[in-house]
Amino acid sequence: DTPIRLADYLPPSHLVDGVSLTFRLDPGCTRVLSEIRFRPNPARTGRPDLRLDGEGLALVSAALDGAPLAVQPDATGLTLPGASLPDAPFAFTAEVEIDPAANTALEGLYMSNGMYCTQCEAEGFRKITFYPDRPDVMAPFRVRIESDLPVLLSNGNEVASGPGWAEWHDPWPKPSYLFALVAGDLVAHSAGFTTASGRTVALNIWVRPGDEARCAYAMDSLIRSMKWDEEVYGREYDLDTFNIVAVDDFNMGAMENKGLNIFNSKYVLALPETATDDDFARIEAVIAHEYFHNWTGNRITCRDWFQLCLKEGLTVFRDQQFSSDMRSAAVKRIEDVLTLRARQFREDDGPLAHPVRPEEYIEINNFYTATVYEKGAELIGMLKRLVGDEAYARALDLYFERHDGQAATIEDWLTVFEDATGRDLAQFKLWYSEAGTPRLKVSDRFEDGRYTLEFEQVNPPTPGQPVKQPKVIPVAVGLLNPNGDEVLPTTVLEMTEPRQSFTFEGLGARPVPSILRGFSAPVVLERETSPEERAFLLAHDTDPFNKWEAGRALAKDVLARMVTGGAQPGPDWLEALARVAVDETLDPAFRALALRLPGEDDMAQTLHAAGHVPDPARINAARERMAGALAERLEPELGALIETLAEPGPFSPEARAAGRRALRLAALGLVTRRDGGARAEAAFRAANNMTEEVGALACLLEIGRGQEELGLFETRWAGDRLVMDKWFALQILHAAPEETAATVERLTAHPAFDWKNPNRFRSVVGALSANHAGFHHASGAGYRLLADWLIRLDPLNPQTAARMSTAFETRARYDADRQGMILAELDRILATPGLSRDLGEMAGRMRH
Ligand code: B3K
Ligand code: ZN
């Protein structure tokens, strides 16, 4: 498979003025009739060929301006020779046959529980009909759907319907990847929204009959998102209808198709009894994310797939802003940084590292990564910090004004900021082109009231990029005096050189620095800091992120010493944490985050970066001892915490109540290590919401108990797919390292293990690699099992198989035995006959 390169970009040979599609739906044999009105692109000369993408299509007939065409498609499409095409607008019509029932890859038109649905991003439209399936070809679509199913949906507004058919028109020119069609026996949870300019919009969330009572939270999130985008970005919705459909079989979270978002049902359906607080928070974020794409992604789309971060980084940034406004900004920032480090720093550290704007790919679906999304969002955050809030708002207005209706590039985006602010962003652009996480080393000195911070940035090599240039790094800094008062409020230092120092005058005593406040840049901060200083910042820092970070760093230092030297957790950390745990002036959600111990994968990454070879079993054992010591130290306080945090009255999904539940469950987890599970058993039985039911069960499983509760849970929830996904995942996530692989084997033999359903597959096979010590068990059983399942899934669903193969990306951290076993599994995958381009690319990159 040959790579596609950014440098090879050519504008399309032809533009499309309009598309009409007719679908005669049938599970095994759907007919798709298309009429595409082409016009030569004035930006291209010399009568170039017109290439239409098409895969797995049985061509019935084709015609050009009504005259039958004898064309022979090849494996990936068909070419209409330029010399044979009119030098003026013309219509290409075709009729093709496709088989949605046989489509297990869940890309293109497929079926899920008797319902038809589509997924076209990135290149699924070519599995529906012949078309220039590239995002820089934008056109208005008309769609006619013929089917006996009661609900027939497509993009835009419904313009006509009758028994067995419906017609839709989307007036907004869009690329084919935003096309969508749904047909099924569905019911709607409906509401209305009036935009700022007075347009009324019908809102519908379409679900399977029986699920309509589970849509209220998603609808509420949608309405809040619509309002927020008007208030904060001045962006209104632009159609008469906004439809969301929940689908059980879906490769990812959701899809922003114009006016017809299609969602994995886990990001729509929620009741207090079935969804946890984390589920509610994710529903809110994903609903917002897809809605926000209407402007950042749909009205302004990407010129080509190398520009993916143009829409994804910006839209993630916007959904993060929204969630911080709806919830606690401090807690949201901490959670986002935890995810960034766990997924993106990990990616940047291994063989899959790539720039936020990659320069080549084999399969574009492999580039919907933490780097493009989460690091992409960090770049927007840095840009905003560098230019200031007011200039950011002006630049965004200019971006919407200048590029509405266009397929744009990162250059366009940065030019908007340069024009709006007069700033040169040439150096900033390196963040888009160079992969890897910069290391920021800091040292300081104090003389005669002058305090100097000295920074050095190191940009480590990544695959294909041995040498890097210095980046512009916004470093938000504050200074505290020794009694804990802030003597310098947050100030953004702009680092542009490899080495740079900043001096602060007129200080009475040596200050304690709080560096990289709010995590102002996606870098690894390296600074020798004493436990006392960390404890001081945990107690006094006014920046909530750095306050948490100080506790985190303290815990990681302790855990690292325990793993490498077998030490016991010292009183510094225990006392500092005990104070936070009972400090009623702090948000319970923050206290819960402070009590969460560093994850095992995170520790392995940290130890590896510090020059050690991480031993997963030792990390697991040390973390257990650490939790045990914390439980012992906090024992006198835990009972009261659990009592006082109990929420009286009906369940509320809002952040305040969720934070209290999170702290209460953190305390329950610790108490369970002291009381043998008595309180967790009682909490499980008393639970009236899924957060506490599953939380209490996890506490029991963590100490090797909970078998009876697992049985009760299964009996209660056997009919609920989303809840049963939790039942599967929990047992694997909390299995002892030596039992993890066996647990997976047992559960994959369970009759409810429907491995063709991506959610269920992820809840079992994904949970395997999320259990660090279990997956990396010295026997290699975890590696073998994962490879077995990837090889089995690949022919059916290459996208999901490829995504889950990233469990192997951390190979280089471990000892020679483990590395050898991982390599053997990658080789076994690569030797599989008929391996997909998706999994082949991933395994190949990880092999080298
Ligand atoms: N744009 C989609 C992701 C499509 C993934 C294709 N493999 C969802 C989102 O980011 O909003
Ligand atoms: Zn997105």
C-alpha cells in the first residue's frame, strides 16, 4: 500500500454543483441512483481526468449527460478520461448495487439491529456510490429514500414524503464525508430551540422503541450546547431540524453529519440507574462536540485529511471550554491533562508518534489519534494564551467570516490569527509539523532580591524526525512567598529559544515557583523539587491545576521509590494527602482527584523516561501497598467522609453531586481495604444509581471479592447492552495480574460476548490492555490473546482492530523478554494472509 502525501496535494479536477441520490433500500441488495452535476475546476488546466472513488460497488449502469457510458471500474473507482469530458458543466449518472447487511466494517451503508445507517468519514462514501470522495469537493445534496421502514432520515431539511418514501434537501454545500442516511423503526424524543435570531429548530433524538425515556440528558446537553455556541462564539444553527440517531453498532463515539448526527448509543442513552457520572459527563461533551462541528468542521471543513486537526483540535478545544463552563474548570482541566498524558504523551513517546498535522498516511482512519485531537486542542489553547482572550475572539470571528463555505488548511487558520493580531506565527507552526513532547528543564537562583528562572527546552527525536527546532512555549508562572502568599500572580512567559531565563525583581525572600500553571503547554516539566516544596504547593498554590499537580508529583516520587527501591510511603505524602482529603474548603471532585493514585501505565511511562526498565508486576504491587498505606492513615476519617457525602434526595447528574459521589467512592475504595468489604457490600445493595452500584462493585473486585454481587448485577442487567458492557469490563479491569488473561478467556466464551459489536469487543479486549499488570504479565498470555482477537476481528472490522492494536505501542519501555514477545505477536499479525491496510499499517509502524 502506497502512502498518500500532503506534498502531493492537487486541487480537484472538477467541482460539483449538486448531487441527487435515490436509495432503494434492501438489506442484501440496495440500489443507489446518483446524479452528479460536475463543472471543470478553473484552478486546473489541461483537461485532467476525472477520478471517481468507488469500492465494493456493483455498477449497473452509467451515463454522461444522458448518453450511456461504457466504463469499467477498477478496485478503487473509475476514471473518466479528461479528453472525453465536456469542457463545460455536465451530469454523470450511475446506478450501483450494494449489500448493507454484509457490511461488518461499519463504514459506508450498514445495518444495526434492523436499522440502516451510514458512516462516511473519512472515506466511507465511496462504499455507497462513485464520487470524488475528498473533503475539498463540496456540494448541496438532495436525497430520496425508498423503504417501508417508518423513519427515513438524511441531511438537511425534509422537503417531501409519502408512504414508503421521503425526500431531503441539504442547502449547505458539504463534502461527501458528512453525508448520512438512516432508516428504521425509530421513535423520537423531541424538543424545540429558538436561535438568537429567532429561527425555530425542531430537535429530535431518534432511538429504538423503549429507549425514548433515556434521552432527556442528551437533549438537555444539546440545548445547552446550542445556546453556549451562540453566546461564546456567536454561532447559530442553520437548518430547520437537528436530528440525532443512537446506534448500537458504531466504530467510534459519534459523527457530525450535517443536520443528522449519528451517535454510538452509549453517548446518548442515560438514566441514573443505567449510566454513571462519567457517562453523563461524556454524553454532555460528545453531544457538544458533534454539535460544535456544525461550524468548525461542516461550514468550514478541511481541504484534505492532513488538515484533520483543523476541525478536530479546534472542536475538542471548544467542547473542553463548554464542559469547563458547565462544570468545574479546575477539575475539567485536570481530567483533560490526565487523558492527554495517558494517551497522547504515550503516543508521542513511541513508534506511532506523528505531528498534529501528519505529512503522510496509508490509511487515514489510523490518524484519528490523541495527537490530532487532544494535542491539536492544546495547540489552540496555547494560541489563545499567547494572543489573549480578546484577540482570540476576534481571530475566530475573522475565521468564520473569511472561510465560511470553504475547505481550509492550517495555513489559512494561522493566517487568520496573524491578520487579526499582527503576530508572526512561523515558529508557532512548528507545533503542527514536529512530533514529540518537548522536555522543559527548569532551574532557579535567588540573589539580592532577584529571582531568576532558567529554562531549557529539549525536543526529543521521533520516527522520521531526528532533529527538531525550538518551539514557542507559553509558560504560565506564579510565585509564592515562604508563608504561602502569592507575590506574583499568574504571568505568561514566552519561551522561544533553546535556553532562556526570566528575572523577577524586588522579592524579600526566595519565592516558591509555581510553573506551567493550568498546564499552559503540552510539555514535560523537569525540575528537581523536594517533597517539602511539593507539599507546600499542594497546600498553598492558588492555581488549582498546579495544586493538584504538586500532589500528583509527590505521589509519583513516592511510588517510583517504592517500585525501584522497595521503600514505604513516607509521612510527607500521607499527611499532605490526609489534609486535602478532609479539607472542606476544597471541591469534593478535586479531593477525589487528589486521592486517585497515579495509574500503572503512567508509572511505567514515567519510570522509563527516568531511565528505568519498568516491571509491571512490581508497579502493581507497589501501588497496592501505597493504597494500603493511605487506607491505614485515613482510616479514622473515612467513615465520616462516607456518611457526610451521601446525597439525600433524587439523583442529580450535575457536577456538584457527581463530585460528592466521586469523593465518597474514593473513600469507600480505601475503607474496603480495611473492613474486608462490609461497607462496599452494603453500598452495593443500597445503591439507587449506576455510579454507586458499579463503584461499590469495583471496590469489592479490587480486593478479590464481589462474586455474588457480579451475579446479582448480571441478573439485573442482562437485558441492557450498555450496562452489560460495564459488567464485562469491570471483571477484567479489576482482575489480579495472573488471572487477567484467564478472565478474558472466560468472558469471551460467555453467550453475551457479541464480538462483532464494537462496544462489547472494546469492553472485553480493550479492558485487557487497560489492565496494565495483567496485559503485561510475564507469561505473555495477554499479548497472545490480544493478537488472537485482532487477527480474528480484522477481516470483519479493520478499523476497530487497528485502533485496539495500539496496546502494543509501548513495547520499547519494557524488558527484553516482553519486547521479544510483543515483536513475535506483531510479526504474527503481519504474517496474516489478507491483513487489512488499517491493521497492516499499524503493526508495521509498531514493528519498526
Ligand atoms: N469526526 C468523527 C470521527 C470520524 C472517525 C473516522 N474514522 C467524530 C468526531 O470527531 O467528532
Ligand atoms: Zn470531532
